[in-house]
Amino acid sequence: MSAAIAELESRLARMTREELLSLTPDEAATIDYTLKDARCAESVASFTSGALYWLTELTATENPQYEAQGVPFKAPFPRKSYFVPLFDAFLKNMTTRRPLFIPKSRTMMTSWAAMGFAVARAQWHKEETIVQTANEDKASHLIDYCRQLWDNQDEFLKQRHPLRRRSTFTLAWEGGGEMSAIPSGPDKIRAFHPSRYIQDEAAFLPDGEECLNAVFPTGAHVICISTARAGWFADECSL
């Protein structure tokens, strides 16, 4: 628990019942919003604080196949137990400085999870992430994941964390923090010096390893995600 949350909860605990009942609706809402915002900012892998708390409680994804699947169009992230060790690995990647290679299946929402983690780091920690994938269509699709998470979060969070720019390939927050997506190619990434670099479907990028080598000099945290395929990505995963 962060010092900010502990201090606010301690202050509430010291208030009498009469003082609590005397709070106006606006004052009570402000306290509630401040606690929720502080919990989202925690750098932990948990469903009660941090990015996973935000994803599963305070925002939603959009499912264009909702009618065929008989589910709501908008829904929060599912509380899958494997998300906790996955997000823990994302956080540890920030301290070890070692590239993180994640083999996945298409049903695990791993790319979604990586986008959600990166958006949270942008919104609450002013970090910049570049995600690189096969082409511009796939790049815009990944940024649309990010757009959904910002658009569908609780209104008080949008007010507290407004965007200064949004486009097909970029979301940028006022005061700092950015998500951008680019197509494959080592020359594309050389123009950036991000906090984090995510390579999506890395095993299927013909120049994926070359792109990765172009990133290393920037000192960015590196996450490579892909479904299975023989080649350099599989070799890295087997080390």
C-alpha cells in the first residue's frame, strides 16, 4: 500500500461518525475518487491495486463480436488468475533490464494485457511505450485497444488524466505519458527513445530480431510477445 493511500485511510479512520455523515456528496465522492486513483497508481500485480485493479474494475474493453457470442459489447478485463504472474513479470522487467519473451496462445489476451499495462504506466507514471508489429493496420488495431481503455474508464479518471493528443497511431496524455504503435522495420524504431518497447507477434516479423537489436541501445524495457513459431523468438524462449 502506498503512503498516499495509507495516509488518507488513516485520516478517514480518525473521523467520527458525525464527521463522516456531515460530508457533502461532493466531498465523499472526492475522497472515493482519490482512493481509487491512488490504488490504480500502485506498482503491484494484484486485482485490488495497480493496473489490474483498473482494468478489471474501472474500465472496459469492446467486443465487436458480442452479438454472435451473446455477451455485452463492453466488459471489464476478466479476472484470470494467470494475469497476476504476467503483470508481475511486466513489473520485474522494469528492474531487471532483461528482455521479457512471452509465448502465448490467441485466447489468452496477452497482447491486450501488455497494452493495458503500458496504458496504465503512461496514465499514472508518464511513461512512453512504443509497440511494433507487422504493419500499419495491426499497429492501429493495437492503439485502438488503448483508446478503448481510456474512453471506457470511469469519467472521473478521464477528467484527472486527460489526453492532449489522440490519433490512429498515438495516445498522449497531458503532462506526460504516451502510447504509439509503428509497423515493422528497424529504421522505424530508431527514431524513438521510449521507456518501453513492446514487439507484438515477434516470431512473425521478418526483421523482428533486427528491430530488437536497434532498440537495445535506447535502454528501453523490452517485452516481446508471440504465438509459437520456429525461429529466433523460439530460440530466445528456450534459453
